[in-house]
Amino acid sequence: MKHVVGLFILSAFTLISCEKEEDENELNPGEEYQETLIDEKIDVGNPFFTVTPDTLYKNIYRMAWTGTKLWAITDLQGNGGAAQLLMEIDKTNGNVLQSLTPAKAMWCLDYANGNLWDISTFSAPGEQKFAETFDPNTGSYIGKWNYNGQYDLYYYFTYDGAKYWGETNYDCGGSNCQSLVTYDLQGNIVAENAASYEYEDLVFGGDHFWASRGQGIILKLDKNFQVVRTIKINDYQKFGEVNYANEISMHLEYIDSNLWILDRFNNFYKTGIQ
């Protein structure tokens, strides 16, 4: 029997409090996901390939699939002010096909509706919220996309063919809260919901949403955010530990009808999950 996340998509903007009641399905540090909620367990095995960027600081922390090109971005921080690289990668062998230093520093990388996106722009409270867009073929800077709302987009951004989906991160009572926000193409809020599950990453592919969580958990969700499948990666420890709020251990992309994982060590896994 499939289970349902208590997350309902509203037809109008509704602000939902981040004050969370105790949830038996919510993961705390070091706590395992409930076995009764897991539909399938798999081992990802060895990486499909590993990429070593030609820069002093070699950590790749985001990837994006455009439908024809696989892009990845290296971290901003590093010894000696190492240049950040935006790289196009051959999805068959991991070779770097082209690389460039972005025109603007990129804190995030996603693909949605024909563009590469950096959603983490860190505007001040009360300022116009915006994301930066980049050309999906060349990586060159295009411009800003303004959107409404009180809080910045933070972790992920995806597109279901009609609407944008992203997550805001904000302070409520001294702790971070997440809200899953739906936008129309003009940046107007369609719905805002406190996330029942705190996702590391969210991507749309194969007519479903795919979400990663800690402890090696991957959720396959329909367009109403009902969980249709829960997968546990048995060997998830190999993906590395998360030490900071903007880090994720499993960055997801849906490439050629296959779910891929990028870990914290520049390893790309072609999982076979569909």
C-alpha cells in the first residue's frame, strides 16, 4: 500500500506557519527512516564516472541536465581564490567538453523551462526577489527573473511543464524552516506550503517529481505530491557527510529516463531508478 505525504497544493497563496508538530516520519540527525515506509532498497555500487575539474578547488556541488547537455558547477570557496568553473560534461564518460568561469558567481545550478538557473541570489529583506538565468548551450549569462514572495529561493528549482517549483529557506524562531513554493511563469506565487518532508533536492522527470532526503532516502512523487514509491540507498554513506546548511549529499537529475545522483566527491551515479 502506498502512503501519502500530508502536503496539499493550494489554489491560492497561503502562508503556513513553520511551527512543526512532532511527526513520526520526520528524520532527526542520526535517526533512520521508518522501515515500514520503504518500498525498495538498492545499492548504487560504483560511480558511472568521476569528474576532476581543472581548478584548484575541485569540489562539484551541483549538476543540471538540459535534455541534451549535462552541466556542473564547482564550489565558490577554495584555497587561493580558485576560479569557479561551469562545465559541460559528456554524460557517457565524464569528459569535460567545455568549461568557463561564469560571468556572475553561482551559488546553485538547476535547469528549468529552457534555461540554466542560479536561484540563490541572497537579496535583502524587503528587496525584489530574483534569480539569475544562463544560456543552456553556452553557459553565458542571460539576465534576471523576478519573482514574488517574502523569502529567497534557496535549495532547488524545477519545472513540471507548466509551473516552477522551488524551496525557500527562512528563519522562524531561531531555526531554519522550509516552504515549497509554486510559481507561474511570471514569478507570481500560485501556492506555498510548509514541506512535510524536508527535501535536499527536488527534480521533475518522467512525469514525476523526485526528492532526495538524508539517510539515503529518495521519494518518487506524483504531481499532487503523493508518494508513489520510497527507495532506500543502502550504501548511501559513500555519498559523504553534510556539514553546512547549503550542502546536500544526493543531488538529483533525471537523465534519459534514469535517475542520476551526484555525491560530495564528484562521483556521478546512474542508478537505474525509473
